[in-house]
Amino acid sequence: MPRPSATLRGALLRGLLIPLSLLFLLDVAGSYFMAARLAQRVYDGELMEIARELVLHVHRDGGRPTFDLAPEAERSLLLDEYDTVYYAVRTEDGTLVAGEAAVPSGSTRGEGAFGDAKVAGADVRVARLAAPGAAPAVIVAVAETLAKRERLAAQMFLGVILPQLVLILIAGLLVWLGVARGLAPLRQLRAAVAARSHRDLSPVTAENVPGEVEPLVHALNDLLARLDEVLTFQNRFIADAAHQLRTPVAGLKAHIEVALREQEPARMRESLAHLYTSVERLSRLVSQLLSLARNEPNTVKTLPLAPLDLAALAFEVTTEWVPEAYKKHIDLGFEGPGRPAMIRGDVVRLTELIHNLLDNAVRYSRDGGRVTVRVLDGGSPQVSVSDDGPTIPEAERARVFERFHRLLGTHKDGSGLGLAIVREIATLHGAAITVEDDADGVGNRFTVSFPSLPV
């Protein structure tokens, strides 16, 4: 099963809330460190004050240090509501003068020093201070458990972090609501698209669409426009094909019914000959309909073009039409530039283009008339076909390239698709097609002008 795709809401919330949570955790760690350090500094000062008071009770009797702190004063000085306080007075060589032997000794100079140790299995903070006087030096050490330090650090930490936690929660809620509000236009867009009928290909409109989403809406509308164009073409093609095939199919049915009623072989063969002619016309109509669909510019996305000699291609196609022209006693001629006329094109489609021009010229030219194919190699290579058919009025010249359009007054067989196919193939090649009176004043001349081949 395919994995469900991540939502934009989830991505935005993760991108905003995860960094916010990490910053909060860093702030928690930093705040706890600062609170513990501040509590340490506060109570270190108090501990050193006790050490200074004890130093005042250190005396020397003939060079030997003594300590004269009264028991009542000791209890008052060392009494603490939360912690146990120990002290020790030692000489520099470690000899205990007074206090608890468990209090670790050490050396200190100047204003004193602090350290961490254990007394009676409990963690303590130790302040050391040297008593003034001659040698041997006397060091007073005061140790205190950490209860009130931890309590003060916790109070300061909670006092700082709880308001920040509330702010983080409020910020998270605002982020959640902001993301939901920011994505509301997308939900409206989704609802607008979901509510559409499959036949509705009009542009999608959504109010207050974010600027980042506008290119998506424009691309969607462009896609809908192209789909509408393609579907319109398909519907038109189906309608045209159904309309054009209805008459030939009805004729086939009539010829078959006649053939089935005939008893005489000669009459039956005659009916079958008519039936064959109708099938041939139907086959040609189907081929032209398929060609029209295949060359529709809106359905051909890319057309690979290669350099080719227009003069050689036109001469080859003209040669194929010699037998058909001969049947109608038409003088079929070719005039070329005497050198290659190079263009970029698709051989198959250009062959079909010239075939349709010649079919139109031979079909509508009078018996004994003249059809001439010319290729010019100027700034814009051209292929033209002149005929001796009925002159096309200027008002009709633009319409002769429309599908199924036929001139009034002509009784030749034809579907009205040949010139439409020529126009679409010319469009695929970036070429232009025109029709005008022939130079001799009889008939018409169809000219296809191609872009020149880049040097």
C-alpha cells in the first residue's frame, strides 16, 4: 500500500513547534543552571561569613593555636533551619584544633576558597579561610549540606520557567490557530474543486488565496483551459464524424438492399460495383477523418522536424499522381528551382499535405485542364499547386480551409476535408497557406510558404 502523503498542516506545525520546543528545552537547561549558580553564590557568601566569625575565635597561646568559642555561641552560629553545618579548625599540617574531624581539611590563601565534599555520607559545600597570624597557619573549614541551596534553586527555576511554559503553550496555540487560518483558503479551494461537475472546466476562483498558491491556481486553470480545448475538439470531431458518416452508411445500406433484391447476375454485379464505389468513398472519408484528428495542432504536443528537400519531395509526390491525371486528360506539370529547397519538416505529414493539394486540384480541374506544381527557393521556400478548376470567390477563400466546407455549384465527389488537413499540417510546421487566382486567369493557385532553414 502506498504510504499516506504528509499534509501541509503537519509540515508547518512540525517546522514551527519542534524548533519552539527545542528552544524551550534549551531554556529549561539554561534557567536551571543559572538558578543553581545564583543559589550557590548566595549561600557561599553566608557560609564564608560563618568562617570569618569562627576565625575571630582563633588565638595563639605561646605560638600554639587555641579556639575559644562558647557552646551557646556555637549553637547560635551553626543553627540552620534546613541544613546541617559542621566546622573544623586545623593547623596547616592537619592537626585538629576544634570541630568535626569529618570535615575535610585543605589549604587556602587570601580571601578563602570553596569546594565540594562529603560529610557523614551527605554532599556538602565547604568554605575554607586561613586565620591571620604567624606560623603555623590555622585554617577554618565550614561545611554545610545542600538542602536550602537546592530549595532556592528550585524556587527560582520554577519562578522563571513556569511563566515561560505558559508563554510557550500560548505561542503553540497561536501557531496552531495561525496555521489553520492560513490554510483556510486551501480548504476553500479544495471544496470548490471537489464540488465541481466533471463537465465544468471553467477557471477555478478562490478568495484570499496566498501568493504562494496563486501559481498553482493559475497552472490548474491553464490545465482546465487546455482540457476544455481538447474536449471541445473531440466533441466537435465526434459530431462531425457522425454527421459525415451517416450519409455514406445510409447509401451502403440502400445499395446492399438493392443487391439483395436482384436476381439477375448482371444487375447484381452492377449493384455490387456501386456498393464497392460507396465503400471506397467511405474508406477515404474515414482516412481523412483520422488524418484530421492526427494533425490537430491542439493534440500534437511535439513534432520532430528534420531537414528535407522540399523540391525533391514535391517532385516525388507529383510523379505518383501522373496516372490519375492521365485518366482525366489533365496536363500535370512540375517546376522546380533546379537545386534543393531545404526546410525543416516531417516527411510523412508533408507528403500528405502535397497529396491533398494535388487531389483537390485534379478532382476539381476540368477534363483536359492543367495542374502545375511549383517549388520556389527564395527567402521563404514555397510549394504551390495551380489548377483549372472553378475560381474561388474572394469571400469564400478563407472558408475553403474549414472542415466539410464545399463550394456551391460543384458536383464533384469530396468530403470537404482535404484543404482542412492541409491547413493543419501547415500550422504544425509554422507555415502559412494562401489561395489566389492563377496567373493565367483560369482556376486557382494554393501556396504554402515555409520558414527558411536556419543557417
